[in-house]
Amino acid sequence: MSLSFPAHLKHGGNLNRILELKDGGCNSSETQECFELGGVRLKAVNGDFPLLANLAEMTRKAVPKQVVKAYLRKRQSPAPQPT
């Protein structure tokens, strides 16, 4: 299976988003949650994202950088304290 040029760009962008989330301290379930916010459903196996199991989904739609940035900001903000 060869990827079209747009599919290749989406795949590469989504790989970058996964790395950004990993660098931001996210685990696989948090990465899945963020990607679902961006409209992409990843399959995780033992905390990893198998390439072939996720190829169709990762080439279908690219998760925007803004979704990942907003997710990381929300994740890093302190929880509201009860009054």
C-alpha cells in the first residue's frame, strides 16, 4: 500500500503530534483522548500505537497543532481548589 501525498502529510503530522504529547508527559491513554478531541481514534496495544492498526486512521485526518497545545495547557493547569 502506497500513500498519496496528502495521506503522507497527515500521517507525518500525526506522528509529530504523538511525539509532542509524549514530550509533554502524556501517556498512551491521554494521547488517545487528545486525538479523539481532534477526530482521530487511535488503537493502543500495551501502551503503544501499532503502525498497521492505526495507518488508515492516521492518514484519514490530521490532528491540528492547536488541539494538542490546548490539551497540554489544560493538562498542565492546576486543578481548581474547592472553596
